[in-house]
Amino acid sequence: MSESDTFGPRLRAERERRGISIDTIASVTKVGGDLWDGLERNDFSRWPSGIFARAFVRDYARAIGLDADEVVDEFCRLFPHGDRRASRLIQAQAQLIGHHLAYAESGAIPVDGDRRSTQLRQDESVIVRARLIARALATALDAIASLGLAAGVSALMDINFWTIAGVVTVMYYTGMTVAFGASPGLRVAAALRHRLPSLFELSDRRRAHA
């Protein structure tokens, strides 16, 4: 078997050796267990590529206590989904907006240590902004839901809206967190980020050029 064939199974064996379940990783990372199951089977058919693929691998490695940099480096070496070249992401964004882009990677090859350091900073910057977008979306969804419930209760019980809004908001967040481990807004944002990562990449790209 090649290194790429054993990559996912080795991660699964390490996870099982440490007694960590897929559900635990899904809960910690806020990403569906089916993605982590695919990683352990080397099935990346539903995965994003580039920065977001590397971010997912990094989150998995951290969740099971492995050296995240080493696991990400091995992933990038073995699988095209981890391609660190900027052109892959830029060309993908150009296709999304229907723009023909004449772009090629620079021929200059930096020292490996410098390249890793620069790429890591770029990756972290994009990932942080994408996470902020996801959190902002989750907050907006939860605010709409809680205020909508407050408006309904206010109308039904003939209570001042602002009086009931605070109570409903606290009950909403507390109840949903106890029942589901996260608010509905967070779960929706996590699902969108997992299934439609290009939306967050594109939003981040537009924001960077604004």
C-alpha cells in the first residue's frame, strides 16, 4: 500500500487508540461527522480544496491530539485537495464569477521554511475571516429567530415586546444549547460552511478587495 492509501486509516487507528469518537470530533469542530468519516477512508469527494481542506485536516489533527502542522504537511504532499498554490484558489474563484483569468504561479521558489511560514500566515488570515463570517451569520440567524419568537409571544399574551424579548432570548439560547449543544444559527452556519465552502471563500475574497 502507498502512503496515500494508508493516510486516512492511520488517522482512524490513532483516533481509536486514543478513545475519541467521530461524534466527539464533530462536536468539537462543528463539522459533520460524515466529513471526518470520509477523511479516514481517503474519500474527499465532498471536500473543499486548498485553504479550507487544510483547515479541516488541521482541526481534525488538533481534536485527536496530533501535531497539526505535520498532519497538514503530509496531507498536502499526498493529496491534491491540500494544494498550497495560490493559483488553484484564484482560478476557482474566477470560475465562480464567470471571469476568464490569465494567471500563473511565479517561477521564484522561496526557501521552504519561508514558504511554509508565509503560506501559514495567509491560510490563517483567510480562515479567521471565514470563521468570522460564519459567526456573524449564526448571530444574525439566532437574533432573527429569538426576536421572532418574542414578537409572537408578545402578540399572543399582550405583553410589551421589549419586556418579553430579553426573557425569550435567554431561554432560546439556554434551551437550544442544552438540547442540541449549540444554537440553531451556529448549526446552520457550520452546515453551510461544510457543504458550501465556496460561499465563504468568495465572501472573504470580495471583502479583501473591498
